[in-house]
Amino acid sequence: MNLWVLLLLAVVTLGRATYRPLEKPPCEMVDMEVLCHSRGLLQIPAVLHADSKALDLSQNQLQSILETPLIFYTALRRLDLSSNQISFIQPGIFTSLPQLEYLNLARNRLGRASPQNGNGGIGRLPHVATLDLSGNGLYNGLAEAFLEDAPDLLSLSLAENSLTRISRWTLQGVPALEELDLHSNVIMEIEEGAFDDLPRLTRLNLSMNSITCISDFSLPQLRFLDLSRNSIETFQTAPSDQEYQLHWLDLHENKLSQFPDLPRHNQLVYLNVSNNLIQMRPTSSLGDRGPGTEAWAKEPTDPSANDSSSALAHLLFLDLSYNEIESIPQGFLDPMTSLQFLNLSRNCLRTFEAKWERALPSLDTLDVSHNDLQGFAVGLRGLASLRQLFLQHNALTALPPLTLASLPKIQRVDLHRNWVRPCGAPRALVEPAASGCLALSNIPSLRALNLAGNALQRLPEGTFLQTPLVTLDLSANPGLEVVPGALAGLEASLEVLQLQGNGLDALHVDLPRFTRLKQLNLSENQLSWLPAWTREASLEKLDLRNNSFSHLESRGMSGLEGSLRRLYLAGNPLACCGNGWLAAVIQRGSVDIANLEQLMCRHSKDFSSQEDVPFLHVRPEDCEKEGLKKINVLILLIVVLVLSVLLIGVALFCCFCRQEFNQHFKA
């Protein structure tokens, strides 16, 4: 009997030792999508659902992709293997995934793969439409091996690899390709005909490579081309009357010395040639040139002497900033009737003229800032759609008085760092003395104006009448005199006013009347007093830094308690005691005071000196002591004064008595 009991115990113990619960998959599954990213996996899990549609294995530690267990997941449409350490993929493995459409192998180590099966490729990709091989250190021969047979591939990324050349064989295995990303390689050469076998290619990104020249450009089917951040010195199109589909061309940060030679017939809406070495100079006449060439080319024999600008009738965006342009040649901008954005900033321009009738009728934004402009002129009904005009950092002094008033839709003008002088009330325009000033009144569309740093000495009365500005910047004009009535007409519209750095010692503006004012900057002045605000005020942000304020009177500031949200006070000789309003808002926390912990105030140390202490460290009893000190000093002064009067009176009485005594004695 005991033997049977021992035998039974042995069987039970063996069963417990050999039992294993069903292994749980290490991933999550959401709507037939398996999420295995960032799990520290060393191999593909073999216990996933066989009907999974998508598998995310990114950010793991996979080093090789073998046939098993991947071939069991035949329903996969999307496979993400990015950000692993994969250096080997078994050739032909993806042919067993007949529904695979998306394959991401980015940021692996495929460039270290050794050609173990002939050419080191991954075999046929029968139905893959999107393939990402970026960031793998792939070189030319290996990249061709990976792409030898992908007949349905539409989108391919080979970005951030080590390719130096695109040959006619590089893309031979992807005839259906529509999008190709080659940015951040070391491509120096593109063999002639390298893209001829890609009739459906519409997007091509070659930015951040080492390309020096584009000659005989002939990809009429291309819609998007990015060649930025190369070393391109010339861009020339093959002579043709064929219609090009090019909509987007980016050539910024290259070494172009001339405007690119564009296809004669194109659909360009975006052209960026900023940060180049482009030079444009006006020529003497058009008579020396043959038909079809423009006056802005340097010489008739120059390869850039083309009619590219006349082929830009559809252009919406043109960026020519950061070049070496001295002048916009006559006729260059005429054909660009659809242009909405033009950037000519940071060149060497001395004048900008749009004097032809109805010039640039669709232009919305014009930026000619950071040049050496001394003249700006607009012709009859020119710039009729312009809303934003950037003229800052130039040398403008005398503009035609009605320059801005002639722009019917202008909303924002930036003139800071010039030498512009505003005119006064509209009636002053008829006076001879008004010549050379710029009229800023009667511009009903204007909402934002920047006149900072114009060395303004005086802002005349009625400067902005019937111009409902919302934002006005008059800062950095030391010695500016804002005469009473200078801001008349803005009371119901102005929301932002900048007056910092003008050396003002008094305000001649009745600020409480500006009931919509939300931001007011009075920093870097010499102010010590503010007008009394009313409850109608809308002020939310007030900057009083670096002025001469010692007290913020409760009578003047209490009107802001319902609206004020942020207050700047640093750099003022604030008194620690007697600032009841300031102490109250700090205690309530109703106003956010910038750098409150570092805010200093002046506290009487003794009868003859003061010290700066943090405002938050001042206690009520400190102020009481200071008040007692002042009372004691006052009492002492009164006592001294009374005693002095008494002594003087006694002395005078003694003198009088002595004189009387002397007179009686002589008698």
C-alpha cells in the first residue's frame, strides 16, 4: 500500500514539474495591428495572430530577419522594422508575404550587410508600394541590389545614406516609382538618363547633397523638385517647347550666380532661390538683345540670358532673399501677375519700383527689408492687393507722401530702422513744409505700423486721423516729442502701443481714453507718474521697467484691477513703504508681476541713507518703524525750529533792552 502511495506522489510531482502555462505574446493587438515597438526584442515573436494586418517591431534589438516565423504572417500589409540593428535579411523572404504593401527598414545597419547570396539584396518585393531604406549607410552597389525587383513600388526613401552617384541602373528595378527621397547623401553626379525609366515620377528630393550643376533638366512629368542645400552653380533646362508639370522648385542655399533657366512652359507656383549668389543689374536698353531675351541678363552671351521670368505667369511664391541683387531689372516682375508672396530681403537693393500700371496685381506680401533702399515707388493702381509691406532696416528718408495711402488693402507696414518722418493732420499735406514726410492718415485698411528706430523728433497732431491702427510701435526714438493730439483717432481701435526707449519724462497722451488698449510698453523712459485709469480700461499687460517710479498710486492704478494680468516693474526706484496698491495686488495674486522674487525697493537704513532690499522681504512692522522714524525726525525738526525761534527772540529782546539801557545811561 505504501508503495502505491509513493508512486502516486511521484507522478503528481513530475506533472507539476513539467507543466507550463500557455505563453503570452509580448505585444499588444489593436484592430488586427500588432504593436511590438520598444520591447527589447531580439527576434520576431512566433506566437502572434496569423491574420494580423500590421506588425510594428520598431525600436527593438533585431539583428537579422529570417524566413521563420515571418512567413506564417501571410496577411501582413504593413511591416515596420525601423530603428533596430538589422544587418542581414534573408533574400526572398518578402515574396512569401503576398499582401505586403508597406515596408519600413529605416535606421538599421543594412550598409554593413555582406553579400552572402550573390548580390546581398533582399529579393523580389512583389506588391510593396512604400519602402523606407533611409539611415542605413547604403552605398551605390548595395542600394541597387535592394531595388533590383520592386515592380509596384510607388514611394522610396534612400535618404541619409552614403550614395555618391545615381546611375542609369540604380533605379532600373522600380519602374512605377512616383516619389523618391534622396536627401542627405553625398551625391555628386547624376548620370544622364538616370530617371528616364521612371515615367510616373512626380516628387524628387535631392536636398543636402553635393551636386554642383544641373544641366539639360528634362523631367517634364516632375511636379516637386527639392535641390536645396547643395553646391549648385547653374541650373539649365534642355531647350524644349514641351509642357512641364513642375509646380514646386526649391534651390535655396546653393551657389547660383544667375537666376535659374526654367522650362519655357511650366506650372510653377513655388520658387525658392534664397541664400545664393544671384546678381541682377539693369542694362542700358533692350535694343541690343534678340527676341525672347530679357533686359535683366548680364550679357547676351551669358548662359542665363533666358526668358525665365516670362514663364512664371502661374507663380504664387518667390523667395530671392539673401542674394547679391543690386536692382530689379525692368520687365523682370511684369509677367508675374499671379504672384502673392515676394521676398527680396537681405540683398543690396537701393530702389524698388513698381511703376507700371497695375503692377503685381495679386501680390499679398512684399518683403524688401534689410537692404539699402533709398527709394520706394508704386505706379498707378500698382500693388492693388498688397496687405503686408516689410521695409525695415533700410535707408528710406523721403517717400512720396501718399505712398501708403495709395495701397487700398494695406494692413501691416514695418518701417523700423529707417529715417521716415510722418506728416501731421491731412491739411498739412498741402503745405510746402510737408514735403518729404509720409502721410499716415486716411488709410482705413491699415492695422499695424512699426516706426521704431526712425530718429523721430516730433509726432505731430493728427498723425493717424482716420487710420484705425490696432498695433503701433514708436519705440527707440530718443528725444521723441509726442504732442497732444498726436494719437487722436486711435482711441477706439488701438490695442498695442510701444513707446519704450524714448527718454520720455512725461506723457502727453490721455491713455485712459484708449479703452481697447491691451498692451502698453513704457519701459526705458524717465517716467514717474501715470494718469488715473478708469474701470473701462482693457489693459492686460503693462511694462514700466527702467523708469523713475517710486510709488504706484492706488488712485491711479485701481482702475486696472479688473483687467491687468501682467506687470513689469524692474529697474525702478520703488519705495518699500507707501506702495499700498502694489502690496495689495501681490498679496491677492491678482496680477502676475514679472520676476517678483528679484524685485527690489528702497528702504531707509538710517536718517541719511537707503538700501535696496527685495520687495517681498519687507514686513509691515518695518514700514511702521520707518514711519515712526519719520515722525520722530519731524518732531525733532519742529522742536529745533521752535527753540531756534525762541533763542532768536530772546537774543533780539536782549539786544533791544541793551540798546534802551545804553540810551538812558547816556541821557
